[in-house]
Amino acid sequence: MNMTDKEYQALCAAMAPRSRKGKNGLCAFLVGGGICLLGQLITEGLTALELPPEEARSWTTVLLIALSALFTALHVYDKLAVHAGAGTLVPVTGFANAVVSPAMEFKAEGFILGVGAKMFTIAGPVIVYGVSASVIYGFIYWISQMLQ
């Protein structure tokens, strides 16, 4: 059966499932917003306990990372991500999930060659890029300050 490119594209378009962009966007918005709301509630609660605002924000970050890692280990985060899509990629929680997921997948291979080696397969390049970029930007900033 010989098809032209246009015929093939038309066949693919007819056979492809319809995208639910509206529903997916709404779910991502609600879950991502919910995660941010949880973070704000934690911050407000810690501030109400008379923790200084800067310290409360730091503890909020730590708690969100710990909760994300815990929910990933309990396979709850993955179930949430199926419905929420990009809403679970809120930077702190999504990053914690990206570190814990590969570690959980390779735990049968042991702590060194499994968990330790695979923990940063997804997040490792982000960490390396972030650290490298911050060093370069810091060096440029330092030089610019010395020239003034």
C-alpha cells in the first residue's frame, strides 16, 4: 500500500486519540496550586508558632521536599501525577520526586550500585548545570565588582 505524506498524515490524525487539553490544564493548575497552597499554609502555620519568616520559609521547603520524597516512596506521588500531569512539577516537589524515583526503581541492586548510582540520573544534570552556572555567574559578578 503506497501512501503520500498527506494521506499518511490524515490517517494518523484520524487514528490518534483526541487530546483533552482543557481537562489536563485544569488538573495541572489545581494540583500545582494545591501544592503551592500547602506550602503557604505550612509557612503561615510556622509563622503563627512565632518562627521568624525566613526560617519558616526554609522549614517549608524542607517539609515539602520530605513529603514529596515520602509520597514518592509510597507510590502516591506517581498516582497523583497520572491525573495531575505537569501540576506535580512544582519545582521543589518535582525535583525531589526526580531524585527519589530512580533510587526506588534500582533499590534491588543495593545501596551503592542501585540507589546511590541511580539517584541522580535525572536530577544530576540539573544539579551540575545549576552549580556550574552559579559559579560562572558568581565569577562574572565578582570581576564586575572589582572593575568598578
